Amino acid sequence: MKIGIIGSGVIVLEALKSIALAGTSECTALWSRSVDLTGAENLKAQFNIPRLYTDLDEFLQDDTFDVVYIGVINSLHYFNAKKALLAGKHVICEKPFTPTGAEAKELIDLAKEKHLFLFEAIMLRYTDNYELIRSRLPELGDIKMVQCNYSQYSRRYDKYLEGIVLPAFDPKLAGGCIYDINIYNIHFTMGLFGRPQSYKYFPNIGFNGIDVSGILILDYGTFKAVCVGAKDSNSKAGCTIQGVKGYLNVDSMPGQVQNLSLVFNAQEPQKIGEKLDDIMVNEFIKIDQIVSSKNYSLCYQYLDITYDVMDVVEKAREEAGVYFDRN
């Protein structure tokens, strides 16, 4: 893939490292806000990127790339993805895909109408380990419980406690825990089991109305799923799927899906799956394979899941009293 990148922050640095290591793609252009130009120029020099733009329309007219990677703040995902799709570019958009389900649907419909690829960069869905979990689920018998936890004390939380609101905790910029960190747990669960029958979010809400941690309960009727996410505290990350015949454990951050074990009742654990050296490198390799093979069907299957996730998350946070002020 020939890739043009929108953004110049930390996630873009990691993406550029991964693109270089993957060896299947090349970044030919970078767009940055004028205020971030020094950082962008450093990235351009470090990764030998031929062109740097501060005008988005000029960037999107560049014919040296056909895929746009979007690595900017959450509130700008929809705007930039729509602009790129309308310009005839395929899109890889960082998580969380969009602030609302309606925006997700509009982008998905536009991609399908223009016969373009559109991906959410949610790393777990592109791993063989995640597909292995899907294939081994029947061995657990009837599923009874799913537990996912991803809690990581944010390096921005100390500032937040001082009253300084950075984008990760800003309701005007679609911040908050359920979008930033719990989204991995929700994708892990809904990617395997689909849309729940009902759901309810129990957030811990900070001084400015944003969720700094919380628990989302997904009710599937015959079993329940609990998704715990926190940016205000730490704990061990992982996922467990419990069935009547045993359980499957993921001893890693949910987004990485590594260190898998299958434990049948009264038996010793079985190690399954593979270890990936770099989960983001794998993501770019797998997306390149989908694009190169023109597998639109798989891409659009993924988008169906993305829509359901964004719709559930939006409704769950609003029902819990977490609102985005985007005026």
C-alpha cells in the first residue's frame, strides 16, 4: 500500500515505525496542523517521507498514495475519514472509529457506495489468535460468562487531577475511558458474540462530566459479559471466556490477544495460539493483504461490527449521563 498519513502525534510515530517494519507498505505523504509542524518535520526526516502538507485538500489530491491513515484526536476521525473517502482514498482510521453510531453508518455507507476500503485500526481483529479463539469457542460448551479488564493509569491523569483537561479527558473532543481504553474490551466481546440484547454502563465520572473509568455490562440472554476499563487506576489486564466445559483465558491486554490458554474442567491448562512480536506491524500486514486481494467482503464484515460497537458505546454512555459537547 502507498499510504498518506493525517496527524503527527504519538500514535503516528508508532504507525510509521510499524509501516517500516512491516515492509509491505510505504508512507509517501504526511499532513499536519501548522501548529504541530516542527514535530511533523522531524517525522518527515526520520522516516524519509517525500512530502509534508498543512493544507488537507492539497494532501488529499496527492496521487502518490491511495490509502489514508488517520491518527488524530477522536473528535476529528469522522471529518477526516469523510474527506478522504470523498477524495476517492481508502481509509484506515484509528480507534475509536467515530463518536456516534450515525457517523459510523454514514462513513460505512459512503465507503460501500464508492467501493472503497475502510478499516478501523482495532488491532485484535487482525490477529490469527483472535480467529483461533472464535474457532475454539464451541469446545467450551454453553458460554456463561465473559470478563474483560483493561485498566491503565493514564499519564495524563495527574494533570486532570490538577484541573488541566487534555484531549483524552475532554468531552468536547470525544474523550473518556469507554472510548479510549474500554473500547478494546467491547470489540473483543462483540467481535465474537455480536450485538447484545441489552447493555448498561456504570461509569466513574470526573469533575468535567467525562468517564475516567467504568464497567459496561453486555447482556446476551444466556450469558453476560463484563467490560472493565480504567484510566484512573491500574490492574492486571486480560480476558476470560467461561463455558460449562471449561474456560479460555487471554493473559494480555485485550487489544493484543496474546498468551492464550484453554482450560477444560479438572484438566491442566493448554497453551494455544502464537506470540506476535509487534501487534501493530501485524495489523498493517493483514490490512495490506485484504487490500491487495481486494477482499471487500471481509472489510465490510468488519465494518458491520464497528457500527454495532460505536452505536452501543454511544447509547450506553449517554444513558449513563456522559455527553459530548461538540458545539
